[in-house]
Amino acid sequence: EAGVAQSPRYKIIEKRQSVAFWCNPISGHATLYWYQQILGQGPKLLIQFQNNGVVDDSQLPKDRFSAERLKGVDSTLKIQPAKLEDSAVYLCASSPGGGYTEAFFGQGTRLTVV
Amino acid sequence: GNSVTQMEGPVTLSEEAFLTINCTYTATGYPSLFWYVQYPGEGLQLLLKATKADDKGSNKGFEATYRKETTSFHLEKGSVQVSDSAVYFCALSDPGDGNQFYFGTGTSLTVIP
């Protein structure tokens, strides 16, 4: 079974530029998560999708971050404009759904804003 | 609300030493509990899980027991190896909260030969 695919693996941009990350979850997984992991900290949820609907985006900085999951499959996360404090690893995860199943994580995209 | 508190690191052990990483949680419902491991430059991998009180999760010599009375899920291994060096995250998922995952801050483990 193929895992969660993310691209790119690394990205370096200047502040105020824009950037987009892509995620393809495991086939058939209804739930998709985007997490931000700042160095030395645990992952923080940015947004959670159930199929193509948003379940929780309360911690997404909506003035600069946006995310979509078209057709309930793959997803993109965008930052525009980027700030220095956005430097982090952005993790995508998917889950089959239900209350007692784990989330499967991609390798993440390491973003450096200079 | 839901939250996870994890033992601060970093932890450095000699090979074959006993490992304990403490984790306690706060939950409004009936969560599932997880330990994830992150090797350098990689994403999070599930190490083990427990879905209800008194369940014991185990994998690769690691184990953790879901203790509802003490709201804890401590990770243990009897004899660590150099290859166990990684960052370990305790997490919970609450079906009453949309199955959102809450993570601890992570504990970095280094095992020296």
C-alpha cells in the first residue's frame, strides 16, 4: 500500500513570497490533516478535512494560509505572503476515519523562509 | 479540552539501558492513545497504540499501557539500541472532537554504544 505522498521535500523562499505544498493521501482515506511542526515542538494542527469538507480550521492563520481538498482526494496548502516565523516542517497525514484508527504521515515539507 | 503532556528531554542512555518516557493526558471523552516516532529527516511513524483503558500497545520491544485512573500512557523498553535514537511523540485522538490528533512536545532519545 502506497503511503502519504508530499511534495516538495524542501523549499527555501524569501519572506513575502508565496509557496504551495501538495499532499496525496492513502487511497480511500476520508480524513486528511495538515500539521505545522516548528523545530523542537510537537505537530500543531492547521486544518482537518473529512472528504472535501473542512472539519476544523480554527488554528489556520487565514490571512495568509489557505488549503483545499478538491474531490476529496489530494490537497494543497498555500502560504501567501510568507513570514519568517512560517519556517517549519509541514506534515500531511491521512486516516481511514472512525474513532480508533491512527493517522498515517507523509515525510513532510521543510520550509525555510529567509 | 484535550491535551498531552510529555516528559521533557533530551534523554541520553547507554545501549541496553531501560527506557521510560512519561506521558499524561487530559481528555473530555474516550480517546485513543498513540506513540509516534520520528527519525531524523523523516515523517512520523506509528510505534504503538491503545484504544481503551487497560489496553497495552506493543511493538519492536516498546510497550505502553493505557491507564485511565492516572491518565497516563508511559512508553517503556527494557533494552534500548543505538537504532532507537529518535524523537518520540505521545498523542491522543478523541472521536468526540472530530478525531483530531493532539501531540505532546516530543522527547529526543539518544542511545550511545
